[in-house]
Amino acid sequence: MDTKLLIDSIVRQTTVLIAQLSTAAGIRAPLAHVADQVFLNLSQELESQGVSRKVVADMFGLVLRGYQKKVQRLTESETETGKTLWLAVHEHLQHAGSTTRKQLFKAFDRDDPNSVGAVLNDLVSSGLAYKTGTGDNSVYGVTRPQDHALFTREHSLETLSLLVWLMVYENAGVTRETLVTLTKCDLPKVDAALQLLLDQGRVREHDGQFSADTLSIPVGAEQGWEAAVFDHFQAVCSAIAMKLRRGAKQSKASDPVGGATLAFDVHNGHPFKDEVYGSLARVRSQMNELWNRVVEYDEQHPVPDTEKQRVTFYFGQSAAFDEDDA
């Protein structure tokens, strides 16, 4: 399999995961922004790795000027230069008090209608704005501060706090400002999540920097599954990326970085069926026991964060079977 086929396969599998996430628990998450966000994030990551804009543009099959205009369109509103479209729409709603969908689209007629619609969906789903009615005559307005605070507290604080916990755990010494960037949430929401984590003793603060020694989301927890999914996905992607940087073709059994995938074919009555199916619980129990011993030792023998070496071990299991066989 060459690199292009590998990338195509990974993209295809990632879209399957996004489709599952977008409909999880009956939720219908807005997806209008996904394609643009993938383009923007990928282009920024390529440039951060030292690839010139001209080369990045060529990789996307665009001329340099076309690439630059597309990046600018996605990061800056055409109607209000110097501002992101998201911020421009939010400020417009703040100043207008309330406005119809038709009036708002007219105010941003120089911007892509799909992008404006995606911003509106995001503002409403995040609780920053409200919507009444349907179609062009539907009315949008900014949610009152007290109502937004209630929305945040009741609907997303617990989930956000677990995501922030993950970000702090993965980025020792992270600041509030960096967490705002990582979580894409505003400062008051991040502060509320941090305060909850501080009160629970999950994170600690020193001179405006936050750290966490542990991260643990119990199996079956109703809150925090988003953080658990992201944590596992990030662990897999990070291990693959690190392996590629080290040279995946020169793997050794003793390498501290890598992974292995084993598939077992079993059936009802197979002598090893129960042992195979019990692999996840068995490995989880073994690693949890080791994790607890490491945490206990680290608490008794603390060292500066600069001396710590983070080792991430991930494992997972899937089984294709009829529900009647579960």
C-alpha cells in the first residue's frame, strides 16, 4: 500500500468515526463546517512542520493565490475584515439584539452562505445564541448572560471539565489562555471547568499554570465519554505519528513506541472463545493495577515535571457478532 492509498484509507475510516460521533445518543451534530475545518487544520499543521505555502498549495491542487484566498476566507470574514466569521456573526447578533435569518444572511452577503449557516448552528448548539421559528423568517438572538450561564452549568460543565482535565494532563504547565485555544471555548467556561477540577483535587495550579498527575474516567461513566474517546484516539494517532518520525520501517521488538493488532477467528463452542472475549477486561485489570502502583509511588516520591517521562499505553477491542450472540 503506497502513501496515497494509506491516506485515503485513514480518511475513509475517520469519516466513519465522525459519522458515528455525529449521531451518538440520538444527537444530530452540525457538520457543515467539517470540510473547511479539516482543510484549515491540515494546512496549518503542514505549514507548522516547515512546508512552504507554495508547496502546501500544490499538495491541495491549488495555485498559491487561490490557496491563500481560501485560507483567508476560512479564517476571516469577507464582510468584516480583521475578524473571524464566527466572531463577526456573534458581534452582529450582540449589536442587533435579534434579527431574522434573511436579514443576517443579507448582512453577510459577501461570505459563503454555508459558512454563515455553520456559524449560526454552532452558536445555537453551544448556547451562545437562540433560534425561534424556521426558514428565512426564523429569528436569531444572543442568549442572555444568565441563561447562557445556566446552559453551561447544566449541559456542558461536567463534560467540559473532563475535556479540560485531559488537556491539562497532556500539557503540564498549560495556561488558561492555551486551554481556551485547545478547547475552542470562551474563558469563563474554561475558568468554571478549571475551578471544578481544582475543587475536586484533579488538577493543581502554580503561577497561572495547571498540571495534573492522573487522568481516570471510570468504565461506564455517563459523563466524560467524549474525553475518553478523544484520549484513546489521540493516543493511537500520537503513537503512529511518533513511529513514522522515528522510521516505521526499522521497527524492533524492543522499541518503546509502536503497536500491534491481532485478529482472532472464534465461534460458538471454540475452546478459546471466552479467553479471547475476556482479553479486554483482563488487560484493563492488569494495567489498572500497574497504574495504581505507579501513582502511589509517584505520590510518595515526587519529582519536578521537567524530569517526568510520559509513557502512554493504549489498547482496545472490537468484536463482530450478532446481538443475539453477545
